[in-house]
Amino acid sequence: MTEQDVNTLLAKLPVLKAEIGKVIVGQSAVLDEVLVALLAGGHALLEGVPGLAKTLLVRTLASATDLPFRRIQFTPDLMPTDILGTEVLEEDHGTGHRSFKFNPGPIFASLVLADEINRTPPKTQAALLEAMQEGHVTYAGQEHALPKPFFLLATQNPIEQSGTYPLPEAQLDRFLLYVRIGYPTEQEEMAVLSGTTGTAGAQVRPVLGGDDVRQLQQLVRQVGLSPELLSFVNRLVRATRPATSAVKFIQDYGRWGAGPRAGQALILCAKARALLQGRFAATLDDIRALAPPVLRHRVLLNFNAEAENLTPDDAVAALLQAVQV
């Protein structure tokens, strides 16, 4: 890519955010984290109470990126074949020969929304693991490649736990970011009420195509990161492990720490955030901003922390304060 190609590509990112902003009011930090996950080539888990536009955000992102989009509604009776696909028996009417043909499921799209992922049993949840990690699906001993780019966005409701199946830690670790969506501000909620109860509807035009996303994902890995910041990320992740951590919060309340995948995720996300802001070098601010969504699902706390209403976000805050650059 020439310098002009890079500049043309980066100029599309503010336009992309503006197009999504036509529909999604506020939630700037959430949108940035979702776009960071897309540019870094990972997947994101969105958590928020009903009515905060989680599904609408993903649909709007699909419209603005012009990527093949499929939505899967997770229910207790959903089976793995409903996601991955199945084989059907076909007959050649000319020769009478019969053969099995693989019929791809909804996972074969560039942008997939796994809506309410914790509503389905672990057997069906686990059907996503190979797709998320390897970029292909295995059925009847045959590998079927997924389209590139492949971006999975899953949603879950944090308040209603009746009839749900919480994601196991091994699967949570496959998500690059764990994004929490909060309530809008008073001004943002006023804008939502006035903009969605009238006759006018916003039209979102596609800004990025599949080739653009692939090029941006390659560009992210070329963003610079100083050796000092690389060392900081390494020490930050290692400090999450209770057996070796020098951070008192982790010693008192930690049950399990993050693995090397957390460091990889934090570095890639910091680079993606830098690129999203038009910079070719990641900074300490990028790392600090993305440490919570990268680590909150990879740091497990013990019963004492639960008894004192402490959360993984409290642990990340303590880590950022204790680990020196």
C-alpha cells in the first residue's frame, strides 16, 4: 500500500463513525471499543440491560461496513447444526446419483450477531469456539473456511439469569473485548426519544467494504509500540496472577489471572485504537483505555471479593495504579 492508499483508508474511519452516529446516539466509548475489536481482527461480547440498542448497534455497523450480515437468535432449543450448517442429500435427476452436500449455516457471514448468547446450552455455545479461534468450521471431518473478514459480536443480558447458561471462562477468553454498555446521559436519552418517535428515519450508507477491513487489519499490526510499553503490558498481565503478583488487591481477592492471550489482545487493541485516531504509534493512554474491556473477563476474583461487592473492573483499576511504567 502506498502512503496515499493508507491516508485514503484512514480517512474513511471518521466517516464510518459519523454514519453509525446517525442511528446510535451517544455511546461513543462503546462504539470505539467495537471498532477496535473489528480492526484488531478479534470478536467482542456486548453486555447491557434490555433496550440499550445492542442489536441495533450491530445492525447499523453491518449497514455502514457493507459486510454480509447474519443474526442468530440464541434460544434453549438451538442446536449446533442450526449455527454451523448441515449436510443434505441431493440427487442428480439426470444420472440418479445421490450425494451429500454441505449446506452452510448462518455462521458463514463476515459479520455475525450472536444475540443473547447465554440463552443457549453449553453444547451450542461451544459450536462457536472453532469458528472464533480458527476461522473455519469442521463438519463430518471436512473443514469449511469462513469468509474473511469474520467478526462475531455476541450480546447478553446481565440482570436476568433465569433460564440462562453463563459462558465458561474458556469461551470468554476467546472474546478479544468484553464491552459493557451503560445507560445514556439525560441529553442523549432526550435525543433518542425525539429522534425515534417521529416520521424521519436515518439512512446509513456503506463506507467500508470487506477489502477495506482486511487492509485495515493488516495495517494495525504495523502500528508502532515502544519496548517500554511492551514491557508494561507484559508486567500488567503477569500482575493479574495471584501466585506471583505483588499487587495487594490481587493477593487478597484474586482467584485466577489472565494468560498470554490477554497481553496479545491488549497490544493489538492499543494499536487498533491508535489507528482509529489517525496515529501510527500506540501510547500509554491507549493501553490504559483498553485494559478494562481486555481484562475484565480474564481476571477471576474469589469469594471474599464477591462478599465485598468488588468487581474485576476494581481489580483492573488497582493494577493500573500499582504497576509502574
